[in-house]
Amino acid sequence: MALKKCLLFTCVCLTLAACGGVDPDSPLGKRQALFKEMLRVSEGLGGMLRNRIPYDEAGFIAGAAELDRLSREPWQHFPAVADDARSKANPELWQRQEQFQKMARDLEQATAALVQVTTAPPLRRSALEPAMQAVEDSCEACHKAFRAY
């Protein structure tokens, strides 16, 4: 009987420990999921341009469009004040909302410009590389300013 109680207690503790994750329906969970998806798509595009994965023109065009769509999504899940202590956002984000919103628009413009260079196949690396670099630079600038590493 004592062994059963011990096993039950262990199972309950493990279950409770697993509950410490972020609610996927919370604003934090939604923006984290969107940023992870943006990273996945961006890494694929960058990988094609850096010859880490095979270049696929149709795949690049579709990926650029997907990244552009995704770049407009996370901002609606950032409230005006800090919402979750597990957020990786620097506290400055909540104090400098105007700059944060400007950087969000900068990313949206960079992804739109990337899509623009994909509208006339055959695509040229000489046009794709600087457009993709602008997207990456935009992400990096915002992370440096507002992400707590």
C-alpha cells in the first residue's frame, strides 16, 4: 500500500511539473508559436541562399510569401503591459512601445520587399540576398533592443 501511495505521489508531482509550460492559447503562447514558425521559414530561405539546403525557386517564393504573412501576426499578441513573467521580452519593450511598434513595421516592410523581389522569376540571388539580409537585420535589431537573452 505504501508503494502505491509513493507511486501515485510521484505521478502527481511529475504531472504538476509538466503543467509549468506556457498556455498555447495565451498571448505569450501565441506569439511564441508565431515567432518559432517565422524562424523556421526564415531559416529555410536563408539556408537556400547559403547553400545549406537545395535551392528551390518555387519553394523560395512560397516561403517569402509565408514569412511576409507571418511577420504581420505576432504584434497583436503583445499587450501594452507585461503579461507573463516567462516572456523573453526585455522589460524595456513595455516602456518603449512606440519604438517596438516601429521595429515591427520595419520587419513587415522588409518581408514585403522580399516578396517584391520574388515576383519576376527567374529569381536572381543578387536581388534575393540583400532583401533576405534586410529581413534578418530587422529581426536582429529588434531582438537586440527588446529580447532578454
